[in-house]
Amino acid sequence: MAVKQTAARVASGLTPKQEEFAQLFVESDTNFFGNGVACYIQAYKPEQTGNWYNVARASASQLLSNINVCKRINELLESEGFNDENVDKQHLFLLNQYADLKTKLGAIAEYNKLKSRITRKLDITTAGKAFGKYEELTNEQLARIAEGSDKGDSEENTG
């Protein structure tokens, strides 16, 4: 693969091999997409002797930890459509299709979660088990305690 000569590459301060690595990493129509080791091997063409594959893995990891390489990968992803607008369009497509209803339901659930239309309720009760000193009180006694008029009486009833 030939490295694309762009102003962004010059401004990023990457070496030509780092640029090629970043471009391979984001090319979705190849086997390299998201595979740091394969991208490293393709861009750097290491000599395949000894423990070369583990060295390639470590080197790929190091490149993916390099802030300039990560910045360039993010720039390339965004320019290729990995941005909010494109994701919203893809999500809309999933919502409106009828070929895969499981996927459609997942897209609807994700939309509802994003828009906070449906909230998950957590059970913070004791699942029917006795809890605290008030479980033996009647509803009338609990109402008086809630109003603040039965403080002394509640201590006697809870023992």
C-alpha cells in the first residue's frame, strides 16, 4: 500500500511507516482493519526470525499507545465516516429496516437508552424479607411516624 501524502500527515509529525500503519489500521475493506499486529507487519516488514511475532505484537501495542499515532487514527476514522452524523444515519437505517427484527429491537432499545425514554428500575427492597424495626408496625402507626406525631409510641411498638 502506498502511503497517502496529506497535509495532515506532515502536521502530525508521523514517520512514513507510522502513517502507513495508521492508514492500514482504519481501512475497513482490508484484513488489516483494527488489527495492530497485521498493520505493523505490513508497514514495517520486520525480519521474520526468532521471536519476531511477539516483537511485532509489542511494537504494534507501542504504536497504538503513541499519542500522535492515535490522534492520526482518530482523524482518519472521522474523515471516513466514523462520526456522530454517520453513526446516527446507520442507527436510523437499523431502526427502519424489517429484515432483521432482533437487530431492529436492539436499535430501538439503544435509542430509548440514549434518549432516557425508558429507565431501568433497580430493586432496592429486601425482596419481601423483614428489614429494620418498622416491619411490625401497622400502617396507622407508620403514618403517624411519617407525620412526626408518634415518636415515642414507635419505640414502644418496635421493642
